[in-house]
Amino acid sequence: MSNALEIYLESIIDYAPSLIESLYETGIMMGFAMVAAILLGLPLGTLLFLTARGRPMENKFLYRTANIFVNIIRSFPFLLLVIAMQPVIRYFYGRATGDPIAASFPMMLIAIVLYARFVEQSLLDVPKGVIETAHSMGATMPQLVWKFLYVEARSSLLIGFTTAFVSFISYSTIMGVIGGGGIGDFAIRYGYQRYETAIMYTAIVIIIIFVVLMQWLGLQIARKLDKR
């Protein structure tokens, strides 16, 4: 038992630089994905809500266009989406493989549409009386969104973002296919392919701990924001 532990610790020390680098690469991809989700996914989800039938900005064309876009991207197998985006990434970024930033482009796209759906659902759960109250007070559309809808749905929006964050981590494990690196790629290359089972499970445990901590943190903050 002691000998096995020593071998394991030696392996961890040997692979520590690669493990740290993989965590850094995952951080880059997750950072871009989270920023895209907030800056573009939140407005897109809000647009879906506002332009739906019976809503303040009802617009069939805008709603159907946005809805089709979200449905197509969400239903696209992510690995095929990554491959299909290679020419576009190469055109705009200059390279499409071997770089966590290049790998972030598909992550950002899926983050936008995934969180947009969570946002739409969160706003749909807002009581209709909130919108009626805003209208009776003469609120403008920006005021309706920021001072009424987002305030009322803030807890649900955060829970949705936390749930989406967990999905982002799952998607990031695929990015090793195009050389994006990350903790998932580390588990496959240094653990599975080299028959270093202990290293593979160590990476998996790190991912699980990270996910559990983020879910716990998101839930705690959401509970504090929920004033109902």
C-alpha cells in the first residue's frame, strides 16, 4: 500500500506542470464562455422573451429568427460543431487548432445559446403582474428589463448560469480534439492513453470538486438574492 502511494505521488509530481497548464487552459476557455454567456446570452434570452407572442415587444420575425438560431446550435452535436467552425475560426483568428483561445470560439457560441434558453425560462417564470405594474408606472423598455424583470428573476438567472457553467465544463473536455487542451484533455492524454489510471482519476476528481463547489456557491448566492 505504501509503495503504491509513493508511486502515485511521484506520478503526480511528474505530471504537476502539465496538470497546472491544463487547468490554466480550462480557465481560459471557461472565462471566454462565461463572458459570452453574460454579454450575449443574456440579451438573446431577453429578446426571446420580449418578442414572443403576447409579450411587450411581440415580433414574430425576430422571435422566430432568434428561436431557430438557438434551436439549431443547441441541437448540433458539439464535436461536429467544433469541426464545422474550423474555417470560420481560422478566418477570423488566424488559427483554429492548438490554442485554448481558438478552442474558445465554439465554447462561446454554445454558451450564448445555452444560457439564452435559461434566461428565457427564468423570465417566463416572472409573474405577469410585474410587467403590468411596470407599465402602470410608465416604465420604459430598458427600465422594464433592468428594474423589474431582472430584479424579479435574479435568483433564477443565477441558478441558470450556474447550471450552464457546469455544462461549459463538460463541453471543454472535448476541446482537446483540436488541441485546445484543458483538464479533460489532460485526463485523456496523460491518463487514459498512457494507462496512468491514477492520473486520469485524479483529473476527474478535480473536475468533480470544481463542479460541486461552483454549484454550491451559485446556490448559496441565489438563496441570498431570492427575496420572495
